[in-house]
Amino acid sequence: MKKRIVIFASGSGTNTQNVIQYFQQSNFAEVVLVLSNKKDAKVLERAKNLNIKSLHFDKTALFSSEGVLQVLKDTHVDCIVLAGFLLKFPELILKEFPNQVINLHPALLPKYGGKGMYGHHVHEAVVANKEAETGITIHYVNENYDEGAIIFQKSVALSEEDTPDTVAKKIHALEYEHFPKVIEEVIRSS
């Protein structure tokens, strides 16, 4: 039986789509559900177009033992992936699924992590600080923003000509290349 992946996302869902398509070619694991806290998030439409069940939930359901946690239990999930999910992840889910929740962050943690540091905010800060490199971090999720154990990092060089938009393109290329493979490695090693 294939391992079961659930993805949480809040935005457009390009990384979610990439992960779904990667595992559609796999005999080992599959994405079985996409969850979003935003009912108009494009990620829900992307999941539907790829024939993946998707659900919207509110904050009450996220922090309730009868809400999202029960959905995850009923889904018999093996790995929970945060791909552009902007809410702090609840401890009640982390306790139920220890070392099974991973996140993708668009910087080399511990730099540019924490509350409010996501997407374009990160890229703007990287450029403003004239960093010579940036990258991606895939890490386990704990009770604090971006402080869980690091699983994987990959860097990319920056130049003085880089803008937040060009940094975003470089980061997306790293995410698309590495995120699905690292998810698979995490599941295989658990």
C-alpha cells in the first residue's frame, strides 16, 4: 500500500502541484488530500484539477481535536507537508504526528525565519541585506515558527543585480527540483 501524504497550503499552490505530479509517477507514495485555510486559495483548484481531494477549513477547525486532527486521523496519513501554509501549526496535531510534519522555507534557516517571514517578505529582506547567497530549507515542524530540525538545505548564489523577483525565481527552481525528492526520502526513512 502506498504511503499517504497530506499537504497544507494557503496560496497559489505551485509547489503543491509539483509535489502531486511527482508522486503521481510513484509506486511508493501519493498525495491523498490538500487542505487550505483560505477558501479562495488557488491551491484548492489545482488539487481538484489533478483529481486530489481538497478541503477548506477555518481556524477553529484547525485547533480543534474534532476538526482537522480528526480528518488527518481518518485519512491515515504518513506524512504531512506544509507548502506555503501561513498559520502556526497546532501542537495537538504535532503531538499526534511526531516527526511526520515537514515544512518548506524559502531561505537558509536560521536566517530569515519566524512569524511573517514567508514568500516575497523573505526575498525582499535577502536583497535589502545584500546577501551573497540564499536558498531553501526543508525542516521538521515544531511548536515555533521555522525552528524545527533541519532536514535539507540547498543554496544559490546571488548577484548585486538580483531583485526580489529574480530571487523568487531562483528559489522556486530549487523548490521544484528538491522538495518532492526530500519528502520521499523523509517518508522512506521513517
